[in-house]
Amino acid sequence: MAIKGFEHVGIQVKDIEKSIEFYQTVVGLQFIDRFLHTDKKMKLAFLGIDDSIIVELIEGYNPDLPEEGKVHHVAFKVSEIEGEKERLRELQAEFIYEDITTLPNGAKYLFFRGPDGEWIEYFEPMKS
């Protein structure tokens, strides 16, 4: 077996329409596809970058989501994290930690919440 790369992260949500809007407007992903699961109960939506799926939103799997959602966090690589933080602030995103954290290697990150309380991380790799 060989890992070929990252496919996507599935996130259980309560309101797929609200989550699609959030992941497009706030996170900055592009809508790729949506359909009803073969079980006819779950609604699925796929978002990503340049037709590469990064996030699968799932409505109807489990309506009793815990406070932090069904995924601890999903991380997106960004550049200019300080500018992204200001953009998120203007969009009234809820920050989990107010400060951007800088790791010993120079990489930086910040966390904010999605519409169902899921943790989203913006990660700026160390500059080479």
C-alpha cells in the first residue's frame, strides 16, 4: 500500500446549506458537487480547490453533534496569516484562540470555528 496524498476530510454538519455558504465565503473553498447519498437520507456536498476535493460535508448522519463537531480540526495551508486573520475578523468568524501561534520552526497557525462548532485551522508553513 502506498499513500498517494490527501483526499478529503468528512465533516458532519447540522445544516448543509449554512455550511456550504460558510466554507465558500469564510474559508475560501470552491463548491465542487453535491448529491443525496444512496441511502436517500444523507446530503453530501464537496468543496475544494481547482476541482480537488478537500472537504466533504455530511448532513443527516448523526444529528447529535458534540460541541467540537465530529472532526477535531481540519487545517488549510495559507500565506499571509495575519491578513487572513483580519479577513476572518471582518467576516465575524469566532476565534478559538485570539492570538496567532508561532511555532519554534517559524510556522504559524490560528483556529476558528465553523457553523457547527468544528475547529478550522489556518496554517502558514515556515518561510524558507
